[in-house]
Amino acid sequence: MKTAFCLGLTAALTLATAALAADDGPGPERGARADANADGRVTLQESQAALRARILRFDADRDGRVTRAEMDGAREQFRARRAERREQRGKDVFARLDADHDRQLSQSEFAAGREQMREHRRQRWAERGEMRRGPGRPGHRGQPGERFERLDADRDGAVSVAELDRAAAERFQQMDANHDGALTPDERPMRRHGRGRD
């Protein structure tokens, strides 16, 4: 009975790991890293430079273009690193919840962990203002294959710097609500917590 209870707790903790093990505070909201001069506003040029830097890091052969194969390879490496981090976070969360260090979670330890998770979730949603994304919303960028297709405007199987600049300009124009040529924090979508970039 105790073994079954412990296995159930372990499974539940595995599901809760991401919420409890997320960084201590919210990550930088999307676009803050693009603000090269840290003036609180992101210009079109800063936005284009940020997109170039983010996508061209996948350019394995350094030819100035990113192919679908290069992007897929980078995605697989990212998934492997993310799986390793999740596994480690699961161990860290379990160790944190195991107050008496007996390598088992009692019902009271589990209940305390569940309450920590709920409180953590409440704080995160309050900080984010409960902004959610989905198709048709400004922050939604689609599935990885769809994103590549949108970036590869000439359909030659590779994304060039010119295509990245065009995509950044289109997105910038959509987000620049007051059309002043700069994105302020209230115009930029919030970063999805827990989905950090590598």
C-alpha cells in the first residue's frame, strides 16, 4: 500500500515539476532582450536584429541561410536539453519536498508541495495578467513547421536574412499599436513562463 502511494505521489510530482521548479521570478517579457540600448522601446531595427540572431544561430553550415533540416536538428537538440533539465528538476523538486530526507514523500509532505505549487501558479498568473495565446492572437506563432513555411517566403527550402527581416517588419507593424515606430512593453506579448530559450 505504501509503495503504491509513493508511486502515485511520484507520478503526480512529475506532472507538477515544471510549476514548482520554474525560475524564481518571471523571465524577461518577450522583446526585452531585443531592446539593445535598454531604453524600454524596441525599434524595427532592434526587432530585426533580434530575430536574425535567434534564427541564424541554427545555421550549422554558416552560409547565411537556415534550412528546414538545420532548424529540425536544432529543435531536436533543444528537446534533448529540455528533457535533461526536466529530469533534473524532478529530482530537485522531490528533494525539496522530502522534508525529512527519507527518500519518500508522506501525505503531509505531498500536501505541502501541492499547496506550494498552487501558490506558485497563482503568483505566475497574477504577474502575467493571465494573458493566453492561441491562433489569431498577437503572440501566437504556430507550430514549428508552420513557422518555417511563413519565414521561407520564396519557398526555396531555406530562410535568408532578407526573409527574416521581412517577417520581423510584418510582425513589428502588427504589434506597433500606436504606429510610433517603437514597441513599448505594453505592445509586446508577454513571455510564456517556463519556455525559456536556449
